[in-house]
Amino acid sequence: MEEGGEEGLRLAVVAFRDHFDGDEYVTKDFNGFTSDVDTIVANLSTLVARGGGDGPEAVTAALDNTLSLKWRRDAAKVAVVITDAPPHGIGESHDYYMDGEPDGMFQTSL
């Protein structure tokens, strides 16, 4: 099924790191939704957990990116978050952004 089709399962991958890791991205979506599971598996296989100067990661920024994808209006929306660290701004020790994301976003603003 092509993106934008009226029915069927559509999946997307949104990867994230942290704000100061020096990586090529903080969040990255792999061309939005697709119904091609092999494409999703290929995208997931490129991801590696590494880096990070503090414990928390840019989870809230990733969720914001996910919400900005082209969702079908009537779709049941499910997000599966796979992470090895909590989001910024929830009181974790060694969090460089104790007040939430550096752009001012906080989990409750989503």
C-alpha cells in the first residue's frame, strides 16, 4: 500500500539521541509512514545506542517529531518507545536539562 492509503497498517521509525551529542541529528524520521515492514526492519537495523553526556535523552523531542508525522485522521495512534534512558526534566540525576528539553518543551506540553 502506498503512503496515504485509506486502510491497513502503516509504520514509521523516529530515531533520537540527545541535544549535545554532536551527532548528525537529535531526532530523525525515516521518510514518514510506510506499509513496507522490510523497510522498517532495515531502518531499525541502522540504529545503535551510544554517546550521551548525561543520562536522559531527547525523548520528548522524538515524541513531538512523531506527532508531526502525517497521521491518518481516523487512525488508531500507537507509539512504541524503545530507549535506554528517561526523558529530560523528570528529576533524574546528571540531567543537563532539568527543566525539560532545551527548546522549552516538556512532556506535559505534548
